[in-house]
Amino acid sequence: MQIDEFLDQLWLGQGVSEHTLAAYRSDLKQLERWLMTPLNTMPENQQLAQVQGQQLEDFIAQLSREGRTARSQARLLSACRKYYQYLQRTGGREDNPCTYLRTPKQAASLPDTLSEAEVTALLEAPDTQTAIGVRDKAMLEVMYATGLRVTELISLRMSEISLRQGLVRVVGKGDKERLVPLGEEALHWLEQYLKYQRADFVKQPTDLVFLSGRARKMTRQTFWHRVKIYAELAGVTRNLSPHKLRHAFATHLLNHGADLRALQMLLGHADIATTQIYTQVAKERLKQLHSEHHPRG
């Protein structure tokens, strides 16, 4: 019950995404189960609300032995910190057992992205002679033109689009808003979809821009499935996810001279350090091109 109340408070007060909430729930439930196993060496504190710092340290060490990544461990620790802060505020306990725990150090991994040729092939894959094809073409073009997160794309509403100005108003993480230009191709296909095909998907009044074949809000999984279909048609053989179009958007803009601060605003990153990883991606791409094409590479 306390976990549910905590997650409700996060959703209402901080605008945390459904994806993050689900991850936090899974992490806290896993910790709760672990506290009831013989692996927990302090059986007198088996309640989640009364856990001690040493128990959390033992649990994270166990996750590490099981092969959980540093990123996954860091996310769990973040969930625990927020949960025990919530208990402190509501009188559930006086201290936070995470106070002296250090976040596992994460290796700086570079996002895997698509080349411009691969993106072009992917964007040309949908059959625009069908309503579904036009819808998917519009979604792919909008995502690549704006760098939207998948959740932002499928949650886009009619009231957030200005076709006349060629802009979308995006409500991102933490309910922060940003304005992002669409570009000519994305604007063209979005207009085609809204004018001729969207009505085929609408069965009852809704402000959502993109709908599934069942006239419902499209899920992340459905969109991922569509992307994989088009990747196969386009001959894109690398492991692909919808988020790679966001990576491609960022990397290709930098390759063509975009300013890092402007890119931060377009992506909706709170910290520019998050955006800076793409400068390294661009550098690695330049090194690869030099190695492949320079006579003394």
C-alpha cells in the first residue's frame, strides 16, 4: 500500500513518466521480496519501511553479483532514496537509510545511432498508399525532425501542434514544456495524415494526434513493433529501437554544425551534461569516416 501511495505522489507531484513509475515499482517490490529471503542477514528488519542502510548495501551487492548493470543499480537506489524521503515527509520514519550509500559508477556508454542513409531508408519504408502507412510515415518523420521521446510522440495532442507556424509544443519529463520546429518533410506528412487519414482511426472524440488501429492511444510497444517492421523492409540490420531515431536526430544535427545549447533545448535535457554525450558520438563518427576514407587513415 505504501508503495502505491508513494508512486501516486510521484506522479501527481513531479510528473514522473509511467515508464519510470513502473521501473520504480518493480525495483521496490524486488527489494521487498529479497528482505524475506535467507540472503537478508538482518531478519529482524524485514519490513520495507524499516530497512537499514547495510541491508540496502547487501541487496545492491547481490544485484551486482547477478549481473545487474550499474545503471540498473543506480535506478534502484534512486527509487529507494525517493521512497524513504517520502516516508520521512509523511512521518513513516525519521531517517533515510540511503544517506551514506554511493551511487554505482556508470561507464559512459555512447548511444548507438543510425547513419543518415539508414534513416532515409527507414523513413521511405512505409507504404503511403495506405492510411496506416501515412500515419506511420508521419510519426517517423515527426520523431526524426523533432527528436521527441517515444512517450512524447504517442502522447502528442492536437492542441500542441501549430501547422501554420510549423511547431510542436512538447510536454516532457517533469511536465516541462518546450517548442520544437517540425521541418518541411515532417510538416508535409503530418498535414497529409491529419487532412486525409486521421479520421480513419478516430472512433470517438479525442485530442490525440496518433491513434492505433483500434482507435486507442498507441503504446510504446506497438510503435516499436512498427519501427522493427520498417527497419526490416529498409534493410537496416543493426539492433533497432524507436529511441535510436532520437539519437540520430541529435547526432546528425551536431554533424551539421548545431549548437550544443540549442540541441539541449530541443531534446528537453535538464542538464547539458546529458546532451554532451552526443558530441562524443559525432567525434567517433568523424574518426570512423577518416579511417575508412583517408588514404593514410
